[in-house]
Amino acid sequence: MPFHAHSISPQIAAIRMRYIQQLEDRAQAISALWQHGIADGLSSDQITSLYAQAHTLAGSAGSFNLPEVSEVATHLENLFAHLNATGVQNMPSEMQAMITVAITQLIDVAHQVGDLPIEVQDPLPIAIPVRKQEQTPVLIVEDDVVVGEHLALQLEHFGYCAMVVQQLDDLEQAVRTHHPAAIILDIVFPEGDLAGPQRIATLLDPTLSVPVVFVSQRNDFEARLWALRAGGRAYLTKPSDVDALVMVLDGLTGAFIPEPYRVLILDDSRLMSSLYAAMLEEAGMLTMVLNDPAEVMFALHEFQPDLLLLDMYMPICTGPEVAAIIRQQTEFVSLPIVFLSGEQDRDHQLAALDQGGDDFLTKPITAPQLVSAVTSRARRGRAMRAQLTRDGLTGLFTHASIKEQLVREIMRAQRYEQILSVAMIDIDHFKQINDHYGHAAGDRVLKGLARLLHQRLRMSDTIGRYGGEEFLLIFPQTDGPTALRVLDDARARFAMIGHQFGKKEVTITFSGGIAALRRGDDPRTLLAIADDALYTAKRAGRNQIICAPRHPRSTSKMVGDT
């Protein structure tokens, strides 16, 4: 029987090696149970146990890319299934011989696979989404150097490094030299009123395929048509609204990185659950592994997964029973539950889905198949949950959701004796913005601040819209001074952004207060301390962040529209 070396990542290789080391013992255990049953008389319970062991082995071996083992185990599984259906009382001698031969083959192949060479790849960078520390390069093609440099400065605060090019003749060389993620291009140049899109249309070299955003004072049909035909991905009018431009650039360049999907894996096999976790983690997801179904409720509240990957058959209870228990709780009704099992019987699969599952994946499964299935389900699940937990304007957690998150983070910090800080921030003079420029302008400011905070904070930090113009920020494993430095940097950057309201550009600031968790603090106390520090910052002149002293003042005032 031919064997082949497999090239896999170091993490999966280590898990696979542990599995291979146990493989021959598992085959010997099947052999011992079979021989004992033959000697003393097989019972239906023994046949059921033998079938379950062969079934598990067939699925797990395939997932570990050991098709030879999976093939023999599957054959053995089918023999036990037939024997279980026909009964053991009148087992033909031919059936006994076939099973004995199959078990011998299983032992042999398990022994041979232990000598299989494994080619381990060099460690690859795991694709876990993180906030980009380096700035994303973009190219601004603008003949007015003052306008171009001002726009470049605005984009810098949102994580973009912009180079300004004045001449269309320099465009192609700038693209080759700087490899921008996007080009921001005017329509009108000294060469003509449509020179921008006309020049882009001549860059036929596929290696120069860069998304183009047209920004121009022209807003007529002809200009937009030329921009479209030149491959323009978006069209904005001057004066440039930096908030709108950043939203477009984030979508085109991928600079706005969503939080990684969180997957809870429940499988009684430690090796199998570790394998699935490694597959998903290498695709950039965060995982939590459980081997005991009794811990699932705690894990759901603690980990807040986007999806539950659930085994069908476990010693304590079945996967469908776990799914039914979860579905009885309204807060987890929308959680995607995906069964992953070697179960081939379609009726059994449908019965499991009827208990609350959303999908059924069959072992063995490859890493690309698992990642694809989990990603699609988690994406839809997160979108559904966002409608309930996310603010429609900013995309941040709603008031109720961010308070629930605060409760969980405080409980986690106190349980593991970790530090934690929270911040309350409030946009200065926000009512005046709405009164002078309209509520649409105020909405753009809120979205711009939400986007900047998302980019400047860590993936582990949580941001929620606490009130109209108030935001609540949670900094796990962060002390007060550190949270102060991070938030003050965001404050300084936001204060330098020019918001375009009609023909007028306006700078806006925010103030904030920070409170660090102390022993015995509850959410209400921590929020009151942070809010008190925010009020102090407002009274001190606004546009500043204050970290609360260890002991709060006796009077606390909730900041409203100030």
C-alpha cells in the first residue's frame, strides 16, 4: 500500500504526529475488544462500541490526511454496521473472518503510517487580522499642491500615507515606484477638462491595475461617464469630504480590517478539536476548544463566539442535545451551529439539524473546506447579530450591548485577577454642529470618530455608542496610564481632521475620562468614575483626556450635550 509524505504547517504537523503515535494503540484496542468478544460471546453493546470506534477512526484519519487508514477503518465500520443490523447470534464464519482480516489490516496500516515522513514547512505568518501599524500607501494626483498636501495630511490621521503628484506625466512612474493601494485623481488638469480619466485609460499595463477614486469639482454626467469608463471605482465631489473618502478607501484597500471570527469548538477528542482549531487559526480566526459539553454555557458567555462547531457523538450527551439546550436560550437563538461528524446517514443528519443546527459538515474534511464553510456561516451569523447589537449609524455596539460587554469584561478581569480600564468620551459642542450644519453633518462626525477609534485601538478593545455623542470604550488588560496614552493619541489625531460642511472646513474635538478597575468595583461604579473624570475634562476646557484618581469625588454628574 503506497504512502506519501505530506507538507503541512508546523502546528498541524505536531498535532498530526500525536495522533499517529496513538493510532496503533487504538487499532490494538479494537482488536482486543473483538478477540475478547469472540472468546466469550459477542454482545450487541460490544458491537455498538466496535462500530463507534471504527466510525470515529475513519473520520479522524481522513481529517489528518491519512487516507489509507481511513479506507481500512471505513471498511471495518461497514462490517460492524452490517453485523449490528443482522445480529450477532448467527454470525457467519465468513463475516468473522472478514472482520478479523480487516482488523489485522488496520493494525498493519497504523504501524506503517508511524514511519511516514512528514515534510514540515517553514513557519508561515498566521493570517490573524490585526490593526495595521504601517500606513497604507495611496497616491494623490492633484495639480493644486496645497489642496493635495492638505488632503494627504487629513488621510494620515486615518492610517494612510499619501504621496502627492502634480503632473499627469509623472503618474505612471509614481505608481511603479510607490506601489499605492489606491489612486485619488482629479478630473480636470491643465491638459484638459477630462485629462484625468483620459490619462488613466491609457495605462493599459495590467501590472498597474490600482483602484482609482475620482475627486473633482465637476459633478456632471459627462465627467462621471468618463470616470466610469476609465475604471473609476468611486466618484466624490470637491471640496473633499475626508470622512466619505476614507470610507471609500477602506473598502477598496482593505485597510479597515474587521474583527476575526470567533469559533467555539466542542469535540470530546482533544486531538480532533486541536486540529480544527489549528486549521481555523491559520485562516485568521480566534478559537476556543471544549472537550466537555457541560462547559458549553460558560464558554458561550465567556467567549461570545460567532459560530459553534459541534461534534455529533460524545460520551456525556449528543451534539443535537447540546444544540437543543442552546436554542432554549433566546440570547443564542441566532448563533450559527454547525455539526461536524463522520455521520453519513442523511436521515440522522437531518434529525440533528432539526434540533437547532444550521449546517452539517462530514468528516473527513480538509482545511480549505472547513475554513470556507465556517467563514460563510460566521459571516451571515455576525450580520444577523449586528442588526440586534450594533448601532446602525456607526457600526459600534449599542448602549445595551456595550453595557453587557462591560459586565462580561469586569467579571473576566476579576476572575483572572487582570487589570482593566474603561473610558467615557463625548464630542465637544456637538449640539452646535447639529444646529449650525444639520444632523447629517453630525452623523458624518460620529461615523468619522467611530472609524478613527476602530483604527487606533486594539482588536481586543471594545467600543460602543453609549449615547447620542457619547462613546464607551473598554480596554482589557490595560492600566489607566496606558489607556490614557492610547486615547489621547486618538484625541490629538481627531482634533486635526478637517470636516467639510458645505464650503466650510471645521475641526472638532472630544473629551474623555478614564477609570481603572479596582477590587470590588461593579459596572455602575466604574462608569460613574469614568463619567466623573469626563465631566472634569469638560470643565477644564474640553479637548483633553483625564484619568480618574484612585478615589472618585463624592459628586458625579452624567455629561449630556455639552
